Amino acid sequence: MSDDAVEEPWVCEFCKGLSGKPRASSRARSCTSNSKKFPCRSMLAAARAEEEERGRGARLKRARAAVEEQPAGFSALIAQKRCFKIYEVYGVSYFDLAAIAADDGLLRNGVDDDEREYQYLVRGGFGDHSKDALIPGTRWVVLRELYETCAMANLDLLEKFDKELVQEMKLAREEIMEELHKQYDEEEEDEQDT
């Protein structure tokens, strides 16, 4: 893109600017209108719900279903195995969640940087050795273990997940801001009506 390129002015993707309302926030896709004639914020909420269902929501639902489908004995079995194959990545954590939950002091006083332990929630193939018939399952796996046991091509799924997570969190923040704006506007309208 050249320095001479002119950036087009922002226009609400739903009413195309016909409502005359300002942009809901600096990165919002819609204006602040939510009238019957221009229900832009309602349309944005519906569009976001659809995007969530296709993306993040579907992934989280699959993760929850995969973990819930595993009997307790099966979960204990794969907890003792190493992950040699990643099928899908569901989440990431910077800390050992079990250790934090077990240590009340960490919950009260905060977690130090030296207590970081990067983990991914993965659905993968688990075993004692890469030549084993791998057992499919879902659990939190320490990042170091993934690098020690998985093929580099398989680790591309982690990078793909990380890139999607950045976009997903951006959309989540925008959605929350939209919801808060809507809630604020509704409260303001209620106050004006009384």
C-alpha cells in the first residue's frame, strides 16, 4: 500500500451509514443505532453469534464434549501417557491449572512469573512410545512435551491455534464492548423514560 493511498471512511456494515449514528467504538463493525428502522447493534450481535458458532463456540463445544465423553478411568490412563500426535488444539494456559487450584496461597496472593508452565488442551494420540498404537484422548499437555514427542509438521497446529486465538480474543473484546454499550444505552433510555 502506497503512502498516497486514501483510506475510505468507515461505514456501518449493516445500515451503510443511513442511521446517521456514530461508530460504536474505534474498531466496531456497527454504529450505535439499535432502533426498529436501523437495528445495527442487534444485527451485529446476531452476526457475532453466528461467527462464534462456526469458530470458537464450535471448538469449545467439541473440547467439552471430548473431555466429558472420556470415562474417569480413561482420563487417568491418558494422564500417564505422552502425547505423540495432535489432532486438534482446544485451548492454552500459561500455568499448571491443577497446581494453582490446589494451592490456596497462589489463589490469594497471585502467581509468580517463575511458576509459568505453558500448556495446550489437545485432542491427540497418547502412548508410552511413538511406535505404540496411540490412544485417542483429550487433556492438558505441557508445551515442552509436545516439542519433545510430536513431529514438527504436527506442531503447526499450535501455531495455527495461536493465530486464531489472537483474532478470537479481539472479537470477544469487541463483543463485550458492544454488549456493555447496549446495556448502558438501555439503562440510559430507561432513565429517560422515568
